[in-house]
Amino acid sequence: MDAGEGRPQAHLAALVLARGGSKGIPLKNIKLLAGVPLIGWVLRAAIDAGVFQSIWVSTDHDEIEKVAKQFGAQVHRRSPEVSQDSSTSLEAITEFLNHHQEVDIVGNIQATSPCLHPSDLIKVADLIQKEGFDSVFSVVRRHQFRWSEVKKGENKMTEPQNLNPAKRYRRQDWPGELYENGSFYFAKRHLIEKGYLQGGKMAYYEMRAEHSVDIDIDIDWPIAEQRVLSFGYFGKEPLKEVKLLVCSIDGCLTNGRIYVTEDHKEMVSYDYRDIVGIDLLKKRGIQVRLISDRDCSKTLSAMQLGCVAKVSVTNKLQVLKDWQEDMGLSWKEVAYLGNEESDVECLKQAGMSGVPADACAAAQKAAGYICKSRGGCGAVREFAEHIFLLLEKVNSARKQLEEISSARKEVGRNENSMKGNKELMEKE
């Protein structure tokens, strides 16, 4: 019940549309972005916001359904009629509402907006549930000068649209303009049933520019990954600094190939970039230890890496547990880089896990991060850079939790203020 009004609270459902087909990137909605399926970023934000009575993914694909459920969402299997390239979001949302009569308000969250934060969703839910708006959508402020288009063959000049060229604004003197950023569209049922996502009593919600990442626009996936690592939401669980990296030797530090000379001596090759990566980790206070199924002690001695190593290992997970316990670390402080089936359980156990690009399928499935580099060709250095980026998130994650708490307090203050005003009017 809504205590302030004495009536049942409206059912607010989060709905993420995730069709299996994609013209640009196959199965884009579950492609790993910074080690997390794309759809996982927005589902995590929606769940942690705590303002939705239900959270749904509308999809026509089995693998997307599996990922959605792993992140805690319910799944609506959409029909083929609204799963075409020509199908609109409004058609898919309308179909969802036809199957879920309990839903009063839909928060349509775009899967391609991975920098969405719970604090934004908390404030938007308050706008549409408590302040009586029929629709609320996200915008971002841009400081861009617009000019009229001149089509080829037209004999005319371009004209300024939002500036006087003789008196160009300085950025700090111009408030800019508001543009839809596509992160979310909230609307009440009666509006959607009339065929609108925006209408009635409308409001916009201005998001920060750094949070306005749209994968449909940011076609360069590596750039999008950097943005997400810098500004994405990493969850309520506090991040911890990695203190130990355990790396499988064959196939990660080396390319897995063994060269045998005529006198039966073994030789392997490694990439100097990986050695630099190990040195950088050590300088950051992160221990690096090596592990191998086979006896490669002579090779390690020749490489002179100065790392603790365990070879001829039959149970890698047990060795990993022994090291973790001896160092007094939590699993979140342990990172693991592996590439074979013998590494799978270690990859699942470690707080941060990665594999080279050419790792076996089982290892890739178990890992949180898949390198672009192959084993023995810079994968260790790349994973080290990934660790450094996530370490930067430790401090910003604390700030994110503070923002969520602040957003909830702000909503609480607004509710108390509205309640106080109502009580005062009743007394008068």
C-alpha cells in the first residue's frame, strides 16, 4: 500500500528488449563488454535500484534468456511478429503488457546503455510514481553547434541553427541543449495502450554526459569498454584490490608450443610485453605466481621471472586454494589467467578471471574476461591492464554506493515534505 494515499502502489516493471537478431554485431546483447554480457550491466543497475516490482527481459533467443535469468531477471518470450528487423519497441512493449495485466508502469531500459546507474532509476521512479508524470525519458546535455543541411546540387548556403557565428558562445557561457540519449523511457500503461511512449504529462531526466554511452552509436567496442570501465556501475558488492595473480604457463605466458632440438632439449617462446606486464603488476604490489600441468622448471629458470611457481600440478584448484589461504586473501583479491579445461574450476573460483583469445571453449565460458591477444602474444600484459583499470574502480565504486544512498535519502525527503504539506492542508 502507498501509505501517503491509502491505495495500492502501482506495479512498476523494468523491461529490457533484447532481440536475438542484430544487423551490426551478432548477439550483441550478450556479447561481453569489459568482461560482462552487455545486457548484464543494465540488469544489475535495475535490480540494485530496488524500485521495480518486477524486472523482465523480452527476447526471442534461448541464449539471451539464459543470461537474463543468470542476472536475476524474468523472461518474456516475445512472438515472431514483434521480433523482426522492422518491429518497433512500442510493438514489443505492447505485447508484453497484453501478457502482464498486473503491470501499471513500464520502465523500458535500453540494453545498449551500459553506464546506467541505480541512482538515476531511483529518481526517475519517484518522478513517475510520486509526482504524477505519465512519461519520463532520459536526456543528456550537449554543447554542439548545429547548421542547416545543404543537399548536393542545391544552390544555397548553410545557415546556423542555434548560434550567431559573429558571437560564438564560450562553452562556459552556454547552457547547451538537451538530447535524448536512449537510456530509458518510462510510461504508464494507459499511454502505451494509446500508442505512445512519450506523452501526457511529460518530464525528462538529465543524465551525466559520462554515463550516456550508447553501444548503437559507439560502434567501436574497445572505446565503449574503456568508457564502461571508467564510468559503469559495478554493483553493490564492494570491490577489493587484487593482491594475487595466478597465471597458467603453457598457453598463457607462452603460446603453448614446445620446440625440441636434436639433443632432446625443449625450447619455448614468450612475448617481452608479458614480462613487462608481470613487472608492472609487481610494482603495484600484486604478487604473480605461475602454475603448470607439466614439469617446466628448467624453462622457468631460464626466463628468470622471479615468481613463485608450481609445476607438475595435478589439481590446480587445490594449489590455488593453498596459496589463497596462506596469503590470507579473500577470493575477490585473487585473479586467475588460464586457457585449458584444467583451469576451469580456478577461473570460476577467482574473483577476477581471464583467458587468452585462443583459450579452449570451456575456459572461455568460465572466464569473466576474454583477452583480444592470444597466449604467448601479449595476453598477460593485456590482462594486467584490465586489472589496473578495475583497480581504479575500487574508489569510484565507493562513490557510486554513496550516490545510491543519497538518491534514496533525497526521495525520502521529498516524500516527507509532501506528507507534511498534506497534513498542514488538512489542519487548515
